[in-house]
Amino acid sequence: MTSPFDTPAPAPAPVSDSAPAPADRDARPQYVLPLLVRLEKATPPGRTDALETSARAVLTLLSDARVTDADGEWAERVEAWEDARIRKVVRRARGGEWRRAGELPGITVSGREAEVRVFPPVPLDGWPKDLAKLQVSGTDLEETAEVGAPEPGLPVLWLNPELEMSAGKTMAQTGHAAQLAWWRLDEAQRKEWAEAGFPLAVRTATAEAWEGLVASGLPLVRDAGFTEIAPGPTVALEGGTRYCPTPRLRRP
């Protein structure tokens, strides 16, 4: 199987929640995709595992029948969210907060250690009470295991080595990058990736590799500057690979 990952598209415009958009895009009702990471005091997940789990959570929601079916109960909200700015916000929860959030409609995705629950989009000013009261800050995570090179064949979401962001902010950005990858695939490729459990890797590029990656024509995520960093910098991109049962990795 070939895929859009094989050959970067020629000089595409950046696509993200922060890329330039038609004026009417900002005039439309604004939605946000809530993501919730479980952050127990005694057993916080490793940073990279949380980043990868967040990306897979976004993909899991996008592939869910409640989104993809024309009459799916989340389809209309996802369409409205994608028609405006593509916003994602990551909050943290533990103990009873996590259990109460688990009672709201959504999907929990587990990594090696991380648990991330993704919810259907909500109006920007209309968060459910049990989510609105949860903290956005405090999602600074450390690695709990050595992070080596990506396994051969995995799609890789590359992070800008020059930016420092909290784990929560970076989880939102890896979710953006995964969504760009999803948009580039046809239905057969999406089905195959979903059936495999959305294998992927998140890594920080070296400074030397980053320059080449940005110039390669791969889709970029640029930050709007609403939270931790000034608007404009490229924070992540969807890395080039062929996705198939025995894929080949395009390394920088």
C-alpha cells in the first residue's frame, strides 16, 4: 500500500488551528476538543508515552463511528469544530476527578503508562462542569524510561527542538499533528491504521534535522499563541512514512 506519507506534497500551506484561515472561519461558532490526562501523584506517566497516547486518542475519536457515520451522535459537533479553528485543550485529573470525567461521553485510550480520555468537541465557552473545573496547568511530566529511536516503520510526529512547552501543551500539538496525518490518508489507509491501533511515535528532532523537516513539504502545526508561547512558531509536524503492515520509515 502506498500513502500520502511516501512523498511529501509540494509546498503545502501549513494547516492547524493556528494557520491563516478565511475570515469567516473565525466568525463561525468556536468549539474545542477536550483531552484529559490521568495524573496520579504516585504514578505519573512518562512524558513521551503521554504525548503518543494523546495523539492516538485524537485519531481514535476521528475514526469512531459516532463521528464517521452521517447520523453519528458526535458527527455534527466534529464537523462544526473542524469548520472553525481546530482547538484542543488538555486538562489533568486524578482520583475522583478522573472517575467523574469517565462518566461523561468520551473515549479513554491507554498507553504503556498513560491514560488519556478524549471527549467530543464542546463550545469554547460551554465546557461541562466536571471538565471546566479541572486544571490545565501542572502537566509537566518526566520520562520514566529511556526513549530510543522510533521502531522501524512507525509514523513519527516530530517536535521542534527549540521550543519548551509543558507536557499538556505538547499533547495538544501532537494531537494536531496526528490529525494532519489522518486527513492525508484515504479510507482504506485509515481503516488499516485504525485496525492496527494507530501505532506511531513522537520524537524531538535534532536541530540539524529540524531545518530539513520544515523545508520538506510535510504538514506543519503552527501555534496561535493563546497559551504558553508567542504566535507563529512551528511546534510539530507530521513525519514522512509509508503506512502499511511492513512500512518503511523515512528518516531525516
